[in-house]
Amino acid sequence: MHPQCPIARNTAALAAALALAVPVHAAERALDKSVVVNATLDQAWQAWTTREGIVSFFAPDARVEARPGGPFEIYIDPGGAPGMKGADDMRVLAVQPKQLLSFEWNAPPHLPEARQQRTVVILRFEPVTDTSTRVRLHHVGWGDGGQWDQAYAYFDRAWGNVLANLQKRFDSGPVDWTAWLQQLEQMRAAAKPK
């Protein structure tokens, strides 16, 4: 249509009016990470869905049952007080074997306001070759401001580290948590009143 045509002018005016009348919402804030690991689809899936797999790259201990409603508890500090071990009391939300795993997640203990809330992590698994698998991580459900922003920044770094550890696990072997656990025990001992 020619811009001078009355229909074209009215259509443009209507579009402009609708743009002002309809609220525009920003896209949901999300963290998106991806890594290709030198592992079969079965191996990559087992790394995320079993205690042994989690301990091989993510944390020194875990309680994981890959079923809807099952625990997805990742213990960064297994000797910590109940509720302060890491991802305490988290649950699996959905499972499509060797395709999708989603679970609740919380902020670290040093962000208590955000820690009381839950976010959602969605993992997708895709074979690249017979011996390599892409793992995509999508983390949503963020609030805005204060400790929410701090938790978002924290996990922007942390998930990159977790996926790098997953890659290392298949390139050079499982993580040895001995030094980490000793460091935690030393910190606890130093914090005890004398």
C-alpha cells in the first residue's frame, strides 16, 4: 500500500495505538549454558541422575532419584548443618529419560532471603556423535533486585564451573573431593568458640 492511502495511515495509527495500550514485558530472565562432553548419551545422563555421577563432578555427596518428586539434593558441604549443606530438600520436577531432567534449585546459604525461594533448572541432553553429548542448562524463575540479583550473578559463574567440571570428569577422570572436604573441616574447626 502507498503511505498516503487512508487504509495505510489508519493501519499505522492503529498499530501505534495498540503498542501504547498493550504492556510490553521483558523476556524472562534466564541463565543458559551449554557444553559438549566426551561421553555417550548414557554416560552424560548417568552423571546427572545418580549419586555416583554427581559425586564424579558436581559435589562430594548427593541424594538423587531421577523420578518426578524424587530428591535432587546436592551436598556441597556434606558436614554442614541440616539445611546448610547445599541444595537441601530440592526435588526432581520432570524426567524424559536421556532427554530432559528438571529440578528445583535454591540460592547458596550466604543469600538467605533468596535461599527461601525456589528456581527451576532444566537440563537437555543431545547426542552429538556416538561418543559425545551436548548438555544444555536453562535456569529460570528469578526474582528482581537485592539478593535475587546476587544469586543470579553467583549462578552465572557457578553453572559455568559445574559444566566445566563435567567436561573435565570425562576428559581426565572424576573429581577428588579430599582437599575440599579437609578445607571445610578446617573452616568449621576455626569457627568453633574456644
